[in-house]
Amino acid sequence: MIRSKVLLPLKAVLGLSLAVAGVPGYDNPLLLGVGTAPSALANKSMIKISQVGPGVTRKIKLGLNKAVVIDLPTDAHDILVADPTIADAVTRTSRRLYVFGKTVGQTNVFIFGPGGEELVSVDLEIERDISGLEANLKRFIPDSDIKVEIISDNIVLSGSVRTPQDASQAERLAEIFVKGGEATTRNATASSSSANGDTEVAMFNEERQTSQIVNMLTIEAEDQVSLKVTVAEVSRTVMKQLGFNSSVSGDNGQIAFQYPTNLGGATNWIN
């Protein structure tokens, strides 16, 4: 059995057992291929590296609290993780590597052969798995067209909704997502005794991630056209200057209107 220089093999056993048991956060590992957008997470839990040698690099995007298995074409001897706080990598055989995403961020994993030669380097990016948030948005706001993106561990909501209430509800769902559930690592402690009597302990520390919600949603109802009606009042003095001199009178519940007196001096009462 080959061990990573910075990791304990028990973490691989614990992580796999949690996945089999169906513990949230350890099921359905998510992996991205090179150049794939975050919204196009592929449901893969294993990749195979067919080419090794100096300068060979693979880029992998892994969901937070998810795992991926990497199969190598040749025997590995040493595994080095640049930042063990972001990811764990252990080997159970000389040609199989287990990688676990612990916190959001970026790191490198270097794999060396028996002679110290570099076999392959992995550029690893750990980000939140937003598939759960996307599913909830479609469930609770079915008439909307909302797109979710991750930018520097912040949630960006774009697209359109029908009402301002839908926009507020979408933002609230995003806040719930970043405060708990898939956005939070979990505590776990376990120990294991080997055949030679040694005891190995693996621990998972809970760390809350602080993220911002950027709401760029547009409201479809705001496209309505507003009409403004202006009522102009004409002064009676101005009407007299224009040659109009009319009067209104009433008697016994009747209203009479007299046409302007300057129209030939004729009067006409309408009862």
C-alpha cells in the first residue's frame, strides 16, 4: 500500500464508507473535464489517465465534499498535495488515487514514480455543487428562467422571473444554500487499528464558507408601458380675451348653458 506524504489512508476508507451509507455530501461525486463550464457538471466518479510523463497535466473541477477516483497507467510512488486544507489524496493501490474536496479553492496534486520522476500533475479546483440549488429553484419557482453561476465562491443569479416576489424567493433559496447543506463541511472522527498495532485517526473539521449572493434577475412585469395624462386648465380670463363669454345657470333642479354672447348676440337656453 502506498501512502501520500501528507494524508492518512483512513480518510479514503471513511469517505468511501460514508458514500456507500448515503451520508449527504458524500454521494454522487461530481467531476468536470477540462474547459467545461461549472453548470455542466458531469456525473463521473472515476477518470483514467492514459498518458504520463513530465509536463503532463490534468485539470479537474470537483464539487465540495465530493470525491473522484483517478486510475494511473503505471505505478505511483509518492503523492504530494500542495494545499492539504483544500483537498486530500490517498492511494490504496499503486495505480489508483482517491481525491476528496474539503474546502472551496484551488490546489495541485503531484504524482511521482518509483525513481522520483513526475508522472502527472493535477490542477484541482474545488467548488460548490450547485445542482441542488438549481433543482430547488425549478421546484419552487417553476415559471422562471434562472441561471446559477459560481464566481470566486459567490453565487450569481441571472435570467428572468415573473414577479418581484419570485426574485426575492430565489435570493432566499440561494442564501439557504450557502449557509447550510451542501455548502458546509461536516465533522467526523474515526480510528482504525492496523495489523502491526498502529492506530490511525482521521478527522473532518466543519468550516462554514462565507459567500455573497449577486442578484441579477430581471422582472418580466417591469416591461409594461406607463402612460402619463396631463390636463391643462384654461383661464376664464384668457377665454374672454379670445372672444368667448359663456355662462351657466340653474333653477328648480335644471341646468342651463348660454352660448357665448359674442356669437351674433344670439342666446339659446337648453333645459
